[in-house]
Amino acid sequence: MKKRKRSQDIAVMAPQKKPSNVVTDTAAKEPCRLLQALQQYGLLSGITSYLFPKDLFALAATSKAAHRMIFSSKDSRSTLLKKMACDGKGVRLRNSLHKKSKYFTQFDCTSYVQCGTHDLNREVESRPCTSCKRTTCDECRVHCVYQSHYQPPDEPDELPNFSGFALLSSQEMGIISPLHLGRNDTASWVDASATRSKPHHDQGFLDLPLEAGVYAAPESVAEILDFNLGSGPLQFSRSSDSPHPSPVLQPFWDVTEQRKRSFCGRCFLRECESISNGYPKECQCTLRARFLDRWLCLCCYRREISADKKFSRGAKLLSPAACSCGRSFQSEAARIVCLWCRGEAASSAVPP
């Protein structure tokens, strides 16, 4: 069978045309006006003052040149973040984690959870977060006791009730004002949502979760904040009828106990050698010093707590009765290192 010959009439293919260059040489050489503005620190600083952190990072992500100009150095990044207003991320996080009890609607309670950027009734302090340097208002940073709910009194001669949350625990807890305990040397607490007064964070006495099914005594918030965590587990009032740890202290117990890492004697000495030239210091940590004095945003707080939980047991998943090297604590007492200060803390054993 003969093969069909290629047609002799096929015209010679015309050479492909090069795509026309729509952009003229003049336009191609014209510099980007946005990048020109970002090069001038005065303009960049002015633009930044109208943005939130997520907007600044989005602008920096538009090009390598923009990222290089906006974040030219670590100091430049910190300075720009300080010029921004708080973006309300902490309040949004609180609203997603804090759960109102069934009593909130039953007793016509009111709530005050508002970012300082959007609060027109009062001056809310803002500072850069110690860790990420983002401007964070007092409502969006971490508080050990966050008072947010107000219950009006039933009678004119009665005191109102208050409640809130411990750290980022979901349970709504009662908060007792000093006047409830007969202390007349302090001003009466009022509804922050209806007045220009500030809420009463980290004050008063912390009571049980409102929907708790057990009893435990209220605890002074000041004593909780200033308790020396290096001296042993967080505990105050003890009763044979109360569970341990107390439901009042449970959120703080969880956070403070997971900061501890147990070592056998040999690993403990090796750890001390690496961090303090062989001389272990004594842990003197408090909740106030760790969280309130540092002005920490809630996102950085969650990252720190997650890191404590991850590294408290070390790399190996062993039983709590063993060091990460595998040595059992049955033959010798465990040595406790605080992950916050790298000092030695007292044993977690609770006396009978």
C-alpha cells in the first residue's frame, strides 16, 4: 500500500508573530507609586496609624519589595505595630471561649466585653504586647479574673452581683465585691456597660462556677495572684468536704501545674549546669508577675500555655512516675524545674 504523499500545495507556514508589547518602555520604567510612598517613613507611619496589624501584614505580602520596605528591620516592625490601634482579637477570642451560664438570661444580667478601640464611653489603656509587640488594649490582654457580667439587685437595699471568668476557662464564675464581705473602705462596684466606670478585673473574691454542683470556699483574688508558686501547688482553703483542687482554683491549678517538669537527680544536675552554671535558683513565680505585669495579649498567652503543656513532660511520653530519660521516681524523689523561670520548685505532692 502506497503512503499518501504530503501535499505539494501546502503553503509555507508564515512565521509566528511576536506578541505585541502593550506596555510601553516609558510605562515599564515608571516606578510604582505605592512603593515610593512606602520608602518614605513619614508616609508609611501615617498609613500605618489607620491600619490594623492584619492589614499591614497583608500590604507587606503584596510583593517582596513591599515587605522589605515595611519590615526593613526588627525594630521597624515593632515601631510600626506600636502605632496601630488594638484590633479587638482578644475580645473575639473571649466571646468564642467564655460561655454564659443559664442564669444570665434568667436574672436580666448585662455584659461588658468590648475592645478599647471601639469603646467611646471610657478611656481604655493600651500597650504593646510583651511578646508580639502588637498594640493590645486592657480588654484584649490576658486577665487572671475577667469581670464581665452584672446582675442588678432585686431590692433597693441589696447589692448587685458580679461574675466573669478565670483566664480563658469557659465556665462563668461568681465574683464577690469587697462590700459583699462587709468591707466599707472601698467604693461600690457598678455596671460597666451602663456607666463610664471600668470593669473590675483581677479584684475582689472569686467564687464557684455558677453551675457547679459542689461547694468550695471563695478565694481572695489578690492572694491567688501573689501566691508563691515555687513553694508548692496553688491551694488555700482546705476542707474534707471540698474536692482538691478546689473548683475555684481549678483554672489556675491547670496552668500552674503544667509549667513544671520533673527530672531525676542526674538529669536535674545536667539541666542546672546548662542554665545556671550548676547552681539552681529557687522558683519565685506568681500569676501576677507571669501574666499581669507583662501585658500579654491573649493570642500570645495561648501560645505560651500550649508550649508549657507540650514540653512539661519532655520528648518521651512516659508515665508521670518517670523522668524523660526513663529513670523511675520510685527509687528517688523527683526534682521539679519551673518552665517559666527555669528555677527549682517544690514537689507537686499534696499533703494529706
